[in-house]
Amino acid sequence: MKRRLRRLVCVLLVVIGIGIPGCENEPEYEMSPEMNRFFVIMDSIYERTDESFESLTDAEKAFFYVSWLEMQVHNGGWHQWYFNWDDAEREEAIEATIAILQEIDAQKTAEMVQRAVPILSAGASPEDPRLDQLNQELWEQPDNLAMLILEWAENQPDQFKVNSPG
């Protein structure tokens, strides 16, 4: 599961063009040092979410919210991101996602979330043209989410329980 998730994220980030020429599992490509650090943090967090989301620090949860948003929207659109939250946790997750996006200065993405949520909560289908427009907007990378959340995380290393790479 961990390897498949890492490969999916890597491929998605390549597709959206945020600085990775390919996946590290393919010998002809090398991952940038920044993206390697991003994946070390992400892998550590995602590995522990299998045990319990509550075992994460608040900073780790924030990192999760941003990476989850990017992965879900790039994989299946806003509809997938919204409905992959359990009903009981959706509202809290949305509020936390918006808050961390604003904190890391990803204002355009925060605004997209705020525009998408009312459309989704009204029951829009995945094919809704308004969601298609929002998908396109996010795919254009108005904010470099991976780099913004990485920089934010690296400014508070004591808040992350990161496994050593390797």
C-alpha cells in the first residue's frame, strides 16, 4: 500500500508539473532533494494513519490535509476529495484544510476549496461543469502545495515524528 501510494503521488506530481521528472522507482529518473524530503515526511505520516489519525501531531495532520487534498483532486477531482471523507469527519477536515492552506499562504487553493464545498454539499455530480472548472484551476498549480507544506514543515521539525530515510 505504501509503495503504491508513493508511486501514485509521484506520478500525479509529474503530471501536474511541479518539478519531478519521474518516479524514483524508474532508474532513468531521480527525484529532487525537496521532493524526497516531502515523501519522507508524507510516508511517515501516512504509515501512521493506518494505526490512528489521532496519533498524529497537529502539524502532521496539517501536512496530511494538504497532501490528501492534492492527491485526491488530482486523482479523481474535487468530488473524490470531498466524498472520501467520512460524513462524521468531513466538516472538521474541510475547516482544517482551509486553515492550513491559508497559513502556508496557499490562498488561491483555499479559495478553491471554499468555492467547491457548497457545490459538493448541494449534491453536485462529479461531471458538474463547475467542478470541472475547479479541477482545471487546481491542476494548473496556482500554489505549489507540496513545496509550501514542505517549507512549513521544515520550519518546525520538532512537530514531526519522521522515520529516517532509507
